[in-house]
Amino acid sequence: MDQVQNYVLGGIIGGVIYNNDITILQFIMVLLIWTLLVLSVKFFKEHNRYVKNIIDGKPRVLIKNGQVDVNECLKRGVSASELMFRLRAHGIYEVSKVKSGLLEQNGQLVVIEYGDENIRYPIIVDGQPNIDVLELINKDVEWLNAEVKKRGFEDINDVYLGEYLASRLRLTPYKKN
């Protein structure tokens, strides 16, 4: 997102430099409109899970319970040889030993093996529940809401980060002013 913003800003500035017909007032108006648009997108991205998923994307499950989701791999452009290469880089030589394989937004493959009990699952991120993690640990949003309320929070939105480790939930609140 930042890279796109910089390209557009460069185009705006370049347009002013190379076009003598653009006045300072027009330039300032375009900059104000662009700034307003960028700030609006940033606000909605931080406060709405659906907008965040559209802009940033979300991790995709390529392997679940030792089974490769071939359609998801092909959609994401991951060949069988690349998948196996990435698994070998994690020291895994059999797909059946993988509980979950997630392709992150940055292209990194996160692998969770069977028996990995000390993995911290980010169950709440920026006040939004992580549905994929809830499915992975066989829980639902209602369970998460109940756990959050038990710990004295009004809502999931009050939690900056929630981690699930060894059947325990650790919550980090937003700092109150």
C-alpha cells in the first residue's frame, strides 16, 4: 500500500513539475484530496477486517491436517516442487507430518507440525479475531467472546493482541489514556 501511495505522490509532483498549466492552488487541492483518500483507506483498514483483507490479503491455508489443498496452491502460484522445497527448508520431508501450512501475505510459508504444542497462535490481532486460527484450534468466535469477557474486557475490539499457547489465552489490551 505504501509503495502505491508513493508512486501516485510521485506522479502528482511530476505532473506539477512538467506541466506549467497547473497552478499552486490546483496542486494543493490535489495533494489534500490524495491525503484525505490515503488517511481514509488507512482508517478503514485499521478498523474493518473486510477492508483489511481486501487491501492486505490474508494468510491462505495450503496444507491442513497433512493434506495439500491443490486448488489453493495453484491459485497462489505454488507448484508442487516449490511447496516441497519450502517444506524441506523447514526440515520436513513428508506432507503428512504437517498439521497446517499457511502461505502468508509476504509469500512466506509458515509450517506447524503435529506435536508442536508450544506455538503461539495470534488469535486476536488489532482487535479483530483470526478466524483461521480459531478453526485451527477447533474454537469459534462465541468461545473467544466469552473468554475475552471473562478477563474483564467489554469486547474483542478492546484487545490489541491475543495469543493462544498450550490451551491458554494471553491478552494484551490497547493502552488506555
